[in-house]
Amino acid sequence: MAAATTAGAGAATPQPPRQYKLAPQSELRVEVLPDAPLRVRLVTGTAEIFGTELPPEGWVPVPPRSKIAIFTWHGATVELDGVSESEYTSDETPMVIYVNTHAILDARRARARTAAAQGGDKEASQGPRVIVVGPTDSGKSTLCKMLLSWAAKLGWKPTYVDLDIGQGSITIPGCISATPIEKPIDIIDGIPLEMPLVYFYGHPNPSINADVYKVLMKELAKTLEKQFSGNAESRAAGMVINTMGWVEGLGYELLLNAIETFKANVVLVLGQEKLWKMLKDAVQSKSNIDVVKLHKSEGVVLRNSKYRQRTRSFRIKEYFYGIANDLAPHSNIVNFSDVSVYKIGGGHQAPRSALPIGAEPVADPTRLVAVNISTDMIHTVLAISYAKEPEEIISSNVAGFIHVTDVDIQRKKLTYIAPCPGDLPSRLLIASSLTWYEA
Amino acid sequence: MSKAKNNNGYLGVTEPISLSGPTEKDLMQTAEVEKYLSDAGLYESQDEAVLREEVLGKLDQTVKAWIRKATRISGYGEQFVHEANAKIFTFGSYRLGVHGPGADIDTLCVGPRHATRNEFFFRWLHDMLAEMPEVSELHPVPDAHVPVLGFKINGVSIDLLYANLAHAVIPEDLDLSQDNILHNVDEQTVRSLNGCRVTDQILRLVPNILSFRTTLRFIRYWGKCRGVYSNVMGFLGGINWAILVGRICQLYPNASPSMLVSRFFRVYSKWKWPNPVMLCHIEEGYLGLPVWDPRRNYRDRGHQMPIITPAYPCMNSSYNVSVSTRYVMIQEFTRAFEICQAIDEGKADWDALFEPYPFFESYKNYLEVNITARNEDDLRNWKGWVESRLRTLVLKIERYSHEMILAHPYPKDFSDKSRPLHCFYFMGLWRKQTTQAQEAEQFDIRGIVNEFRNTICAYQHWKEGMDIEVSHVKRKEIPLFVFPGGVRPSRSSRTAHKKSRTIPTCDVSADDQVGNLLGVASCSDAQPVPCKGSYTKQPDPNCAGGFQLPGSTSVLPPSLPNEVVLNGSANFHEESVEREHPEHYQESKFATVQNAVCHVAKQPNSLLPNSNNGWQLYGSDSSLNNSQRECSGSAANNLLNLSPAIPATPDELDELVSSNQIKANQEDVNAERRPSLEIGSENNLEQICSLRPQDSNDNLKRKANQELEPLELAAPSTVAAAQSTGTAPRKPLRLRLTTLGKPKPAEGTT
């Protein structure tokens, strides 16, 4: 078997198309540059990217800034065309373990569907509710994609729940979202946006107001329960829940809260034995929860906070301009008097060490506060709430987002861009700390 | 850390006096108390409570952002920046849960060792706060005894202290009650931490927090109404009242607030000061910090009213209290206790306790302190400095007169709309009553007033235009702006009495109204010698030769009779004059300042018969003040009459007898009553001996008192106080002092 060749990292000169012959159960790992196009095609054999197969004999463009792994079960030859930041092959992957996990979940889905057909009770007809947890850069998002794509390939329609407000894989950061996955996730376009369910938290960090974050999780879970109760197929397919990488202190507390709120019955712990042990102990009184330790892939790329920040900005831009900059958002002007802007959760919470001794906080952390429109709002994202009345805002999902480009205090007009033309679906807007500056 | 609970199962240094719970009547009275406090507006609204929490949350986020910035600037790596933390804590009335509407929030920021106070707290954090639009009135005081950053966030007033710990990283669950956090920190940090440590420890040491809170709200409000709530003036501040109330809660652990209030006044009206009030035993600790111990620390011996903080290092929180202010407070406790008894008998209601103290009707003589500056900022700074030193004038008067003249400072300042950029303080003066038949000794306090002025004008941040003037005013000459609405309250009975005492003068008739008018006119005209018109023509025969000083200079043993003690005092006076003499002739940039003290002449033959025991002050032949030379012809005739009280009318005498009878029937908690300051020469002598075993120590005590700053004086002053530099003494023994014996088998009803 011919040895795989390795290209030098950070190549600056244009590279000719090059082929890689991949051994069975090995993968080619590629990091794509922000501004240089790269495409890949399958020459022989079969290969997949995060659970989605490469089509035979066709070039597939890879999105900028992507970090992908092209894996083959039975061996394949793939060809790259374009400049990359880095590319290398590896035959050390946890894919066998991952696919075995998928097989177990698939069996549970089949049992649930059978139970539903036979008129079984609610619990028996419930498919696996998988929550993927682990520290930052342990490959949680990737594992979620693979589990979802493999299930969809077999005809299931699992629900993807994204609780990671820092990244935003379904929609923009600052949201917790859910969407059904009916076919393998597209390599280029990612997760489809036809009918996502989005609750707006408004910040990339849950510590700003953990209580609001918990309330939104509860609302999302409540809505999903309603959907499941009316759709046996969705319930049997179960859900895959992605989480944040913060696994200590408040982050750990929120993990436990998520497991309980979404009634997870399978906890997949990536890359940290300590967390696995803690979670096993925490849920051992509940016999219906399996806590499984999985290895993380060595190919997972470490990302620093600056990278995350830039990724957040790009995700916001993508919402308005498209991944390939192929969409044209619409600029609109609205009178201050025609919209009402609210902030969920009021101000910051006082730490317990600063309150009167023994006193409970009197400020409701989930209260709604009207916000005066000011120039501070320029460059921020506002969410459009589906609520009919202000008091319903925290329990309502959102229709979409606008980006404020100008605030004219004198004429009392706000200028914004939106993905669709025409009037806003609602006049109730939610303020956020998410910003994006057009560069 | 001191044990919160003894092995015996009770809190405090002694067993409780009574374990009785509230009766039906107590519960009704307690409900009335709570309603009274609520109607008085002492509870903040829900909206304000929410705003405070938001402000504290905002501040918490801000200091965390600040510390990350400070850590990055210090050159640490990104991982360390990520872990860097600072925390805020509150203390004082907010943390105790007894704050009222609009109260400041006493706050402490705790940071790691690389975030130093001067470089990072007062510079970087200050700059971050300055850039926040919701922050206003940012006012740093880095030189204070307890350095503080004052500001408002969204209108809420914050006093922020800083504790620079030795930790590399401040854990989010940091426990300030652990003594080891005091290790390897500077003294400003120890003092900054004390507010939080003491506040939290008090709540650990009281058996019922809710009863404690209600009682403390009541007592604080009462103290403010009666003018005894001011640490800087020598009365008590929030932390002192909290410890006093906490002690009552320990002694009556199951009592309801109305009973606790009554017991508070009863216990402290009879307390044998200077026995200390403590919530727990004083422990030496292992860090070598000095703790309060009058057997070893000479400064602690002079404390008049020790109220010891319960967190290591235990110290006296009330070292500002003077003989005068202690006397006033005891009088107030006694008055309040009598009213509580009347309430218990259904003869009075809670309102009576809160009648505002009639300060400007209680004395015949006052000192008026008038300060001025060139602009509002200068006046604010100047005012803070002067206010913090006024108590030293009280101490000087007491020392100079051997505690025969006492001064009652009014705890608030006044402003006169007709004189912008001016500020006024007042002190009531009274003479201690004696039973001695001989004529009272006369004291000339002009020297110590000048000494006080010189000390004040040595202000480190003095600026052109800052000035102070101390004047003697009589009750009828009190300016109108001190009265509500600018109208002097009428007292018909006293007016009639006053007429018979009016002194004829060369410039005005004997008409009382004309005299009042002249006084007002003099003040408004701001003449150099406001009371010039009051001088009499006839010299006082008794003052012709000045003060007669005996020749003896020996130190007197305490067992000698009273007359000899007076001679000793006279010697002290002579020595004092000699020391003060050189200061008088030193050139000073304030040489042109006009006379600070003016005196009113009074002929001896006009004294009423019942004033025979009153003392008089008169000036010596030599002039102590340059400006006095302008009036050298009549300087020797200046007199200051300080009668301690108006003679009692027959009705008052009857009331007094009745009161005595009631008192005689009371069950006395203490084995013996502490003698009154005004009773008998023998007790007076005993007190003098016990208070000042050696004259040399007396001066040291006074100086020590003046150097010390109040524990709570964190925010208001821009004082550049001298740093207290004392070497740590040997570790003191465990101190067990108590004024209360074991409780009786059953608490008798009063």
C-alpha cells in the first residue's frame, strides 16, 4: 500500500491539484484559508465528510475557514485543488467507536418506532435523546453532525438541538435553537434553515444571565415536547443536543440543568475523564440515563478566543450575506415609534457576597426592561420576536434578525438591514450584545 | 476566628440574662414598633432594592473586567488572564439589612497581589469607571486612613474600598472570615477588610437576625433623632450601634424587638463604662496584629466607651468618644429608658422617644465654628477636614478645664443662604456641677481655641481662601438659620426668666428684644469683633489681679483631699499656659485673621443666688492673641459664664422627686449603680483618680486618641490623616471583661 504524502503547512505558492490515496479507516485533514478557494473531489472508492458522503466524480467546493476531515471506511482516492492552510492524513481516528455508538442509537430508534406502532406508552416510544458534552475543542459539533447525518441517511428525522450560544451552528450566535434533520447535512450549506425553532438569549456567554438561559432552555424543551407528542416519527427519531464547552462551575451546573430539562437519556462525554466521572455520579440515581465516555479525535483543531470571536462575526455576516457572499440584504428605515425594543433580564445580577446576609435577590433575573433606542445600538443585532405582547417575549421564539446600521436621534429613525424586504413581522424587538462591524 | 458559639450553648461572653419569650403584650408592642418604623419611611421600596442589585451586579462585572485588564497589562499569559478574578463584598448597613432609602452602599473590592492599590485600583479602575456613562461623581480618596473610591452608578451611591490580598488568584468562593487572608497584606488592606469581617461576624453572633435587624433600625433612627449618631463627632456610628444591639440580643435571645429596645436603654443607662461591650472573647490570633487590651496598650486605657469589634484583630470601634459625648449619651439612654417604662405602663407611645433633641435650647453658651472657602470643591474638602477634627476641640476643652467644662458637639452642619460658601458647626458648653461652696474656678479657653485653629489650618491640602472662625455665642444669639423655617421657637417662660438676667451695657438698653436684634445684626455684618457692643465699663474687682496660681509644683498623691487636688489642677493650668505662650508669638500666615473668640462681660454682683456655685472664665492680663491688643483696655474684663443648667422650677422639682421614687422601686440589674458624673465630690475625686493615674500618661492618651481615625470613616473625608505607626505589642492574654454577672433565676417584671 502506498504511503500517504504530506503537503507542507502554510504553503504560500499556488499548488497544483494533488491526489491522496487513503487507506481504509483513515482520513485526510484539511484546514481551509479564509480567502483562497479550495475544492475536493472523489476519484475512486467512497469517502465522507462528517457523516455526509462525497459525490462520485464531481468537484465539491469547501467553505472558507472550514476545518474538515475526509474519512473513508474502505479506502479511497481523493483530489484537492487550491491552496490550503494545512493538510495531512492520519490513520488514528475514533470513527469506529463513533459509528458503533450510532448503531446502538439506531437500534433504540427502531425499538421506539416498533413500540409506537404497537401503541406503547410514551416512554417506550421515545427515541434516544443524546446530549454531547465535553470541554472546548473536543469535537462536540463534529460528533453531532455525524450522528445526525448517519441517522438521516438511514431515513430517520432526528431533531438537532444547539445550546451552544457561543458558536451558533443552526443560526446566529446568542441563540439556542432546534431543527429537524431530514437528510445528511450538506457539506457546503451546512444545516438547513427551512424551519428552525430559535430562542434568543442575546449574548455569547451564559454567565451574563444564567437564569434567562435556563428559562429559554425550558421554553425550547416545552415546545419540542409538544412537537414530539404530535409526531410519533419525530419522537422515535429522538434528538441530538450540542452543548457549550464550559464544563466547570456555572457551566457544569448548566449542563446538569440541560440534561434534566431535555430529559436526555444518553450522555456522550468527549475528551475528559473527570467530567465523565462527575456526570456518572450526578445521574447515578436515575437508571434510565447512560453516560458514555468517548475519545476525541486527534484531528480536532484548537481554537483560541480571537478565532471564536471572528467566527461569531462571520456567522452573523453569513446570516445576512450568505456563506459565499451571494445574498443581498435589504436596507430599511423605521420610526422609533413603530418599534419597541426590550432587554431580557434587566441588568447584571449582584453576587451573593454583596447582598444583605441571608437575603434572596429581589430583582427577578428574567424580567423584561424597555430599552431606549440610542446610538449605542449601532452595529448590534436585534431579534424579531414572535410575541404578540411584551410579556410573552421571554416565552416566545423569534422570527429572525436585523442588523442596526444607523440611529438618527434627531429624526427618530433607525436604519437596519434585514434578509427579506418589506415590513418587519413584528414590532417587538429584543436587544443584544452581539455586534458585527462591516469590514 | 473567634468561636461563634461557646461550649455552653449560648452566644456571647456571658450567659443570657433571660430566656423569656415575648408575651402577648410584647407581640402587640412589637407590631407597633414595626409599623412605626415603616411609617417613618425607613424601608426602601422594591424598585430601589432592584436598582441596587443591578448596580452591584454591574460593579461586579466591571471589577472582573478590570482585573483581567490589569493582569494582561502586568504581562501574564492568556491562561492566567482567563483565571484572573476580583470580587465585591458589601458591609455596613446594606449588608446588615438595615439600610434605608437613599443610603450609600459600603462595598469592598478584593483583588490579587499583582493588582496594587495605587497603580491599578486608583488608576486603571478609576479610568474604567470614568468612561462609563452611568457613573457620576467619581471621587477618589487614596490618602485616607481607609482608602476609598466614591462614585454613583445610576444614582446609587457607592463607597468602594480595596483589599489587595496576597493571593495570586482570587477564588470566586473566597471566605473573608478566614483569618489567614490577613497574612502578608498591608495595613490599609487589613482596615479595608475589617468592615466586611466585622459585619458578617456580628450576624453570626446574634441569636435572632430578624429581631436584631428591627431593633437596630429602631435604635439607629432614635440615635439620629436625638443627635447621638455620628462617629466623626465623637458619638457612635453604625458599627457601634450594631455591636451594642447585638449584645442585648445575646443577653435576651428570645425577646421580641419591643422588649429588646427597652432592655437596650435600661442596660446601657446603667453600664459601668469604661467596661467594654463585647460580643465574643478577644483572641490573640497568630498573625501578630494588635488587639484591644488596656492592660498592655496605653492608648486603649484612655477609651471612654469601648465597644469591641468581634472579628480578629478585635479593636475598639468607638475611640472617638469623649467624656462629654459619653455623658450626653448616658443622659439620652436614661431619658429613653424612662420613656420606655412609661410606654410599658400605657402612659406614653413610641413617638415620645423620637422627639428631636432641642439642642439650641439646652445650653446657655455655645461655640460657633464658621468655615469658608473660595469655591464649592474647596469648601467640600475643607469641611471634611474640619469636621474630622472638631472632636479634638472637645478634647482640648475637657483637658484644659480638667473636665470641669464639657462640650456637646452638634452632629450636623448648617449653611446660611445669605452667606454662600460658608458652613457652620455648633457646640453646646456646660459646666459640671459641684457642691463646693467656694467660688467656681474660671477658665479662659481662647488659648486652646487658637491652638485648635492652628492645627486645623495646617491642613495638608490647604488652599487660599480656606478659613475658620470660632466664636462664643449665647443661646439668645444663636443665628436664625439653624432653626426650621428660620424662626426661633418661642419659649414664654424662659423669656420672662431671661429678662431678669439681662445685663446692662454701655451701648444698648436693657431691652431683651433689642439685644437679640443686635446679635443678629452683628453676625450679618461680619464684624471683626461681633460682640464688641456687649462690653461693660466697670472692671470686675475679682479679676483685677488675674488668676492666682499657687506656688506648689509637686505631683499629688490621689489620697489627698479635694482642695489639694484643685491645687494640682492649678499647676497643670500654669504649665499649660507656659507651653502655649511661645506658639502665640510665632509668625504665621494667618496672623491677620481676626479674633477667634469673643467674650461677654458680666458683673459678679448681678449673679443670681442659685448661681453661686457656677464657674466663670476670665482672661489673664497677658494677651494671647494679636487681635486682642486692639481691645487691650478691657481685655482683662472679659468673662465667660458657663452655668450648666437653668435652675429647676418647683414643678420640675416635684417631677424629679417622683422620678426618684419610681427609680427606687426598680430592680437593679447591677450590684451597684455607677455614680453620676455630677454626684458628690468624693465620687468625683474617685473618678478623677481612676481616669488619670498619671498626668504624663494623660497627654499620651489624648495624642493617641487624636491620631486614631474612626473605623467607619471610609468615605466622606479627604483627610490626609497621619498614618498610625505602632509596633505590634507582645501577644496579649485572653481578655475576659464583663459588667454583668450571672443571671438571676428568673427575670423580674418591672
